[in-house]
Amino acid sequence: MIFNTKLACIGAVGIAALMFTACETSAQFYKGKKLDMYSAGGSKGSYNRHLRLMEKFLTKHIPGNPEIAINPMPGAGGLKAANYLYNAAAKDGTAAGTLLKTIGLNEAIGRRGVKYKTAKFTWLVSSGPIDSVLALWKSTSPAKTVEDVFKKKVILGSTGKGSPTFIEPTIMNATIGTKFKIITGYKGLGKVHLAVERGEVQGRFASWEAIKCCKKAWLKENKVAILMQSGLVRNKDLPKVKSVWEFAKNESDRDFLKFIAAGSTLGRIYLAPPGIPKAAAKALRKGFWDALHDPEYVALTKKRGMGLTPMSYKKAKDLALSIMKAKPAVIKRAKKYLLRKKKKK
Amino acid sequence: MFDMALSALDQIFDPTRMMFLVLGTLMGLVVGAIPGVGGLVGLTLLLPFTFTMDPYSAIAVMMGLLAVTTTSDTIPAVLFGVPGTVGSAATILDGYPLARNGQAGRALGAGFAASMLGGLIGACLLAFSMPVLKPLVLAVGSPELLAVCVFGLSLVAVLSGGAVLKGLGAACIGLLVATTGDDPQTSQLRWTFGTLYLYDGLPIVPLALGMFAIPELADLAISRKTISEDAKKENFSGQWDGIKDVFSNKFLVLRCAFIGAGLGSIPGIGASVIDWIAYGHAARTEKGAADTFGSGDIRGVIASESSNNAKEGGALVPTIAFGVPGSASMALLLSAFLILDIPPGEEMLTSKLDLSYSLVWSVAIANVIGAGVCLAGANYLAKISMIRIGILVPIVLSVVFIGVYQASRVWGDFAAMFLFGLLGWLMKRFGWPRPPLVLGFVLGGLIENYMFISVERYEWDWVTRWPVMLIFGLTLYGILGPVIRGFLGSGEKKGVILRSRFGSPEFSPASMFSVAIILTFGTFFYKAGEFEFGAQLVPRIVTGFGILFITADLFSQIFFKIENVSGTPVKKVQIFDFAESFDHLTGKEIIRRVCVFIGWALSVVGVGYVVGLLPAVLVFLLCYMRFHGKESWQLVLIIGISVWLFYLLLFQFVLDVHWPHSLIGLQFPVLRSKFEIF
């Protein structure tokens, strides 16, 4: 009995020492180190903009105050950065990244070129949803109300057939009966916006933040009508605008549209490669969470019209995994719209 | 408006802000002179520091950097035939031949002076057009952009020199390469060969460095002559001649600066096209250009350089007026604006007009400072052309290797550069003009894109828009004008009578090369059939025409002999074909030296894959100078280690570039976390 008590005491001291060491390690892990952040969105996009704004707050809040280096890695619809972060980036805690909201969806539908397992990434946080909205230019669009888009042909601009700016309106045409004609090929959302302003197209189904942040005059001068949005839950800025899935006519359509909408809600995710040291993961999760809640950062994002509704790593990961566990019928339907056509035999 | 402009000038002349402007300018000069690196890397580096600055200082440092990368990019273009940025590709067509003729100082002087004037004119245009910016930009739709791109493509004929059919064939190669990657119309992947590298198309940096840098460096390494060895004498006070050249061609500078600023202000044209269009314009309109452009005419340098600096002013138009970046650098600038709470759009033209004018002043002042610094060093730089090739080639090639990796930061960049390097070298040897290939590449994607948007949106009504008809009219005039003038007897005026004769077939390595290109086109034509209609249309048209052009050229090569029966000498001009004389070498020796050069180049990448690119560069510098250049160990160690340490300082500690992961670095992550170069 005495032996057992001694053993228990030694064990307790040992565990306490280990825990202390772990805490110490977590706090000191990044001291004097550099954290390489890879951004799937490239130097032009909002991913890079968010990361740049967050940079100094990450240094401030990640224990050990690491220097942050931002490496834009656009390409292949986000696959390049995702594959790199999973397979090639350093797994010693000195690399992390912001990947596109479609990582789980791409794995679920078996997109060619996916070389990662969504579940195995070290999830850090999601800074908030990336909601798309249907914005129509009032002076050129024949549709003025949400009812009109089911009756009148509206010309939308899109960046390409592989992009959400084409896929989501196409799905809407096929499921809820909208009548969009989609013109593809604009190099970036900025060019779509320019085409909207010069009347070449009459609207677009794309990022809400891109309007809120960078096209404030459109809202101020009441030039656009925001008629639908993409998320599972309505964006807090647009409580009266219905989500696309709310227009579904039957259960099967609703399941499918919710599956597509989940990516929007998953939003702007931050991850590290799989298998990084636990101390690093702990420090990163704490650092990201605290940075996103720093009052100065919150005020800056608000001022600049950048979305911020942080979601913990657990919730974000669960949401991503729930996308992957969708019903086979939903996945099959998604493949039809989202996968590239195979070559002719 | 003038109050705002003066207030902005007052803000910029604040001593601290001027210091930032000078700092940005000096940094811009450094990054512009390094092939493949350019303003984007420099701006990425600067960006974090600007967030804590006031908007005027941030604008000063960023615009200082961006405005002058196209000034210093003249240096590698003239001295080594290596484009410093994609915007200076056309500069090499005449700049490099001038250096080979012993006139590097003159070419640099003209390039820098033209850059400065072009930059100033661009800034002035921006300043005066500010109030009418918005309606102007809104008037240009996809059909107009398509018309401008088609006009640009019509310059292929000018850039082909005396080999029009080969030039058209080369343009078809460029157009075909431009169809690589994700097709936005059908979402099909074309010619990606299962790699992610080509998913978004081939980056232009490996293609441009492959087509221009590798063939020139290979030829220098094979001939083992210094850059200006064939010249009768090097003129080291030529920079003043160059400056005088610029002032005696002031209307050319003005026209090309207008082209640069005008096209730069249209989002969707792109920096890599503008210098070609300005060069083509000069080649068409300048007196006697047909005989001298491409073989060392200073006006070619002036045209290209004045346009590419002017475009920076123009590119600010869509950036500040609409928040639509005209280039990747402008995109980064825009993201800095948003973080600094400088909202692009209406406000920049109204309540924040002073900020817009501080952009204008920054561009203008940076151009003056940048050109001043470069001109002060022009004659010293010109002496580089006298350095022994055993020392120069490894130094320049190392920079090219480091630079090309920055294109998309994957090993595929090296593979692409080697492939196009080999193609470029073969084209050069067999008398194929290379500029049309690059022009085809930069315009190919745009033409396909705007064509589909125009047809999808307007069906065929877009053809009847008056700006489209006007530009198409100009294009037709540009193409048909010389043909008509030719028929009116300009050949007779020169007293040249050429007669073609049908003869027995003659095969040469050049005809074998043409056959290989035809077969490649044929293969791609066949494989394009696997795509759906929308995705196969352009590749099939391009390869079809390619086969037609090259077959016609091949037929004339094999069966026809051209004789000059008049006795009057004919000056045959091949644009940028400063043919390296290998007369002193046997065929066997040339092949041996080519293989040795390829071996050296591959060894850098091979060793780099194992130990890291920068360590491999050290090994390459030392080994090449010692064993290939036959330099003394003492010299090799002093130069090799000094140059390497300079690279380490510049790329690792100043520019903080990304290095490829090596096997050693992957095996021992600790090593990489301590020393990023592994």
C-alpha cells in the first residue's frame, strides 16, 4: 500500500512535471522562429488581404511571438496550396496556411489532383463565413426583385466554369428555376465588377465581402440589389436576404443545396500540416483565436468591411467532415456540377 | 485640382517621405535588374513595413519601387539579352545587338533616358486625365479589348523580319502554348499532362527566360567570346550619345509613352504586351526601320523603354478609379491600399484626390531618381560586356536560375525554362524569329478569352461597334499597307531584282527542324479532338494554320532557290537574330559544346535538388570558372565566393526569396529550419 502511494506520488509529480514542460514548450515553442503562412488565394485575393491584416496580431498573440512570412500560393483552384501544405510544407510547426473553403468538398467528390486528407490537417480556426450574394445592377438588370429572377433572363458575369461564380448560378438554374445567362472568362472578380459597371453583364453571384469592403459606393448610392445569399445561415449583415437553399422545392434539392452552402459557412479556414508537434498546434490555436478576438483587429476588420465571425477549430473541422459524410445521392449530384467533363474517348 | 496636386507635392517633399521614396526607388532598381524577380517580390517584401506608415509615406515607398523596376530591367536586357522583367522583352531585340557591337553604353544611356521621359509622360497623362478617367475606362468593353489584342497580334509580321512564314509559325506555337491549362469557357484542362503546374497555364517568366536568356548565354558559352568581342572597339562614353539619341527621337518617345500609358490604363491588356506593341509601332512607322530594327537600332530600345515606364502611370488608372488591378504588382498595391484604408474608387477622384496626386508625384520623382542613378553607373555597367565569358556565364546563369524559380516556386519552372531554352536556341540557329512566339503567347489567352466573351454576350453584333471597326481598320491597314506598297514597286526602286527557281530538293538540319514542328502541330491538332468543341476550337485553328505556314516555308526551303540577278546587295534583316558566328568551330565541336552547356545547366538543378539551389549555385560558380573557364584557383575562389556571398545577402537576407526544398532539407528539417537555403 505504502509502495503504491509512493508510486502514485512519483507518478503525479512526473505527470505534473511533464505538464509543466508541455506548457513551457507550448509557450516557448515559437520563440525566435519564423512561421511560414501559405495563402491559397494568391496576392490578388481576399485571403491574402485577411492574412496581411492579421499578420501583426498573430505575432502578438502566438506564444513566443514568431515572425510571420506570407507566401501566396495560388493555383489549381486551391489544390496547389492544399497539397503543398499537406505533403511538402515543414511539419515541425513552422508552416501553416489559409486554404479554400472547398477542401472537404473536393475530397468528397474525388476531384482529380487532390493529394490530402481533410481530416488529417491540423485545424486551427475559421475566421468566419465567406458568403456569396446575388448582386444585380439596378440600372441594367431586367430583374429588380427576387421574384423577377425566376421570370426574367439576367446576364451574370463569371470568372470561369470551374469557379463558384459559374457553378452556383448554374445549380440555381437547375434546381430552383432561376433564368441566369452566365458569361464566363473574366480574369478575376475585379474584372467582373468592371463589366457590371459598364453594362456588359447585369450582375454577379459572388463574394459579399468584395462589395462590402471594396465597392462601398455601390451600396451607398443604392446601385445594386442584393437578392439572394449562399450560406447555410443568413449572413448577419443581410438578415432579410434569403439563402438559396430556402428556395428549394423538395427535400432532395434542399439536401443538395445545403451541401453546397456548407462550404460558404465553413469560410476562411486556417490549417497546419498533419502531425505537427502538439505544443505547436496548441500555440497556433491559441494565437489565432486570440488574434481574431483582439479588439484592435476586430475594429480594423469592421472599419474595412471584412467579415469576422470566428469558429473554433473543432466546429470548423466537424463542419468540413460533415460535408464529406453527405448522402451518396447528394455527392453524385454534386459530381455532375462540380467535376470537369472527361475527355472524349 | 491644382491645389490638390500642389498639396500632394508638399506632402511628398516632406524629408521623411522623400527618404522613403528614395529607399523604394533604390530597391526597385535592384529587383528590376534581377531577371524573374521584378517588382512583385520587392513589393511583397515592403508591404508589412508600410502598414505602420502614414498613407503618403506608404505610397512613396511602394510607388518608388514599382515605378523604376522597368528602368533597371534594361541592364540585363542590353548586356546579356536577358529580360529583367517581362516588360523589357522587346528591349533586347535592339539593345543586345548594340552591346554586341560595342555600344552597350549608348544603349543603356538611351534606355535609361527613354525610361525617365516615358515615366514622366505617363505620370503627366495620369495627372491630366484624372477627372475623365472613369468614363474612358468604362467605354472599353471586351470587344474593344479583343480588337486591341488582334491589332497586337498583327505585329507578328513586323517582328518576323525577313522570315514571315516562320514568324507566323512561331506565333502559332505561342498561341498554342497559351491554350495550356484550365479553359474558362468549358472548364476542361488542356495540355496539362497530369500536372498541377500547368493547371493555370504556363507562367510567362520561364517562357521568356527560356526563349531569350538561355539561347544567348548558350551561344556565349559555346563561342567562348566576350559579349563585345566581335566589336571593333567598345565606346565607353556612349551613354551621352544614347541620351542625345533620345532627344533627337522625342516624338517617338512621346508616341510610345502614349501607347504605354494608354494601353496600361486598360485593365486586361497586361504589361507583357505593351512593349511589343510600342516596338511594333516604331518598326512600322520609323524611317528605314525595316532595314535596321532588330539588328541594333537605338530607336528600338527607345520605343520599348519609353512605353514600359509610361505604363506604370497608366496602370494606376484602373487601380485607383475602380479598384481593378492592371497587374499582379498593382493587385498587391491595392491590397496595401485597403489595409491602409485608402479606398479605391470614386473617393480617390474626389475627396481623396490629393492621395491620387501623391501617387502621380511619386511615380514622376522616382523615375527621375531611378534614371539618374542608372545613368551615373551606365558606363561602368557597359564594361561588363568585356568580362571573360568563363566568369560571366555562371554568374548570370545563376541569377536566371534563382529568378525563374520565383515564377511559381515549383521545380516545373526549371523544366519549362529548359524546354523553351532548347526550342529558343534551335529557333535561333535555324533562322526562326523568336519574338512572334512570345507575342503569340502573351496575346493568345487574351484573344481567346475576349473572343468568347464577346460572342457569348453580343453574338456577332460586337463587330459593328465603332471602336472595334476603327481598330480593325487600323490593323488591316498595318497588314496590307506594306504589301500594297511592295506591289507598287518599292523593290525596283532599290534596284534589287530577285528571281525564284524551282530546283532539286535540298534537305538541311533547318528543314528537319521544320518537319519536327509540323509533326508536333499535327499531334496537337489530333489530340485537341479529345476536347469538347469550345475547348478544341482555338487549338485546332492555331495548329491548322501552323501546319500550313510551316509547310509552305518548308516547301520553299527545299525546292526553291532565290537568286539575286541584279547584282545589288540585299540586306537581309532578321529581327533579333544576332547570329553568333561559330565559323571557327567544326560541327562536331559545336554539338560537343552544346552538350557540355546543357550538362552544366542540368547539374545546377540536379545538385540543387539534392543540397538546395543556393548551395548548388556556389558549386556551379566555382566549378564552371575553374574547369570550364580555366581561370586560376585564386581568381575563382575570390570571385566565386564573393559573388555567392552577395547572392546570399541579396536573395536571402534582403529579398527573403523562397527557396526550393532540397532532399537534404526534407530529410533533416532541423537544417532547413535553421538555414532556409536548404
